[in-house]
Amino acid sequence: MTNLSVNINKIATLRNARGGNMPNVLKTAKDCEAFGAQGITVHPRPDERHITYQDVYDLKPALRTEFNIEGYPCEDFVSMVLKVRPTQVTLVPDAPDAITSNAGWDTETHFEMLSELVDNFKAQGVRTSIFVDTDLKNIEWAAKTGVDRIELYTEPYALNYTTDREAAVAPFVEAAKYAKNLGIGVNAGHDLSLENLAFFSQSIPSLDEVSIGHALISDALYFGLEKTIADYKACLQKK
């Protein structure tokens, strides 16, 4: 079964809108675990507009499932990850002012930097993942860094799903097979939802993990967090 990691950035966004501690990020993360999520994802940004660095430090000792920290590897980010030692770090090439992640790495251009980061994190027992698109060359160069996994950037799939879902998923199926042949695991994330997740999961049986935040938290406003997590996990059941 593919693991579901819940990205709780939007919980922190809501909290930060008023200050204080409502909703409580730590409690929400622990509730997600209690409701069946196999992991928690956070993406702290330099301006701390949602998840703060202190949130990351507070979450680590409290979580019982996998902890995935994703973000751009600036000096502060790298230092934090090495101190926290989460289950997984996902390296994302987003600019500090990006609203959300909107592209994968050019892994050939940034090969030296990524290789050094992968070596440093893996030396501390942290599983590493690199955020990429479906360009096979980027996957090949990612594998050369020694990375454990890639995370496929799935917004193009989500955008084209309603028009032609077979065509939309085809590059991701090819990319996942290519990565597995190179000996690396495959995660996926960005704009996956209750509408498109089941088909994506069924099309890629080797998928290790999906990281979902915006759509899942939005759905929870209507269905409740416990039911929403159950519904997303049902989409990941292999038939």
C-alpha cells in the first residue's frame, strides 16, 4: 500500500492568521496519526508564513509515524534538518517568495550541490528525496546523486486529469518505472485530491508515498479530518 503523509502547512496558515495557537499544529499532527496517516509533512519557508522552524522542533519528539521535512536547502534549512533528523527530507527548488512549489529540480545543473546534500543527510540517517518532474534525464541525474527516492511533481497530472486521464498519467507511469529500474523509490505530491488520487495510485503500483496538504485540509472542512484521512487512504488501496 502507498503511504499517506499529511502536509499540515495549511493548519499553520490558519493559526498564524490570528496569532495564538488555534488551531494547534501539534495536536492536529497527532490527530492525523491517530486517524491513520502514515506520515506528517511540513514545508517551512524562510519567512515562516505557515510552518515555523520552532514547529519543526516541537513536532519531532511528538510524532510516532514518519516525519517528512521538505523545502529549499538554504543554510538554515539544512542546519535544521541535520539537528532534527526527520525520517525523510525532500529537497524542493522553490524560491523563498514562492506561494507553492511549482517545478522540479534541473538535477544535472545542480548535481554537485544535490550530491553533497544527499551525502550529508544520509550520513545522519535521514532518507533523502529530490523533487522532480517526469523528465527522465532529471530522474537519471537524481539517481546519480545516491538519493533514496524522488518525489514526482504532480500538478501537470492534476491539471490534465479531467481532460484525458490516461494521457495525463502516462508520463508519470513511465517516470516511476524508470526510477524503480534505477533502484530508487517514488513519492508524489502536488494537487492530488479525492478526485484524481485513486486513478493515479492504481496506475503506479510501485508508488511509495503521497504527500497531500491543501486538498486534504480543504476537504476536512466539510467531511471532518478523520473521515477525510480515511477517504484518502481508501484511494490508495490497491485493487
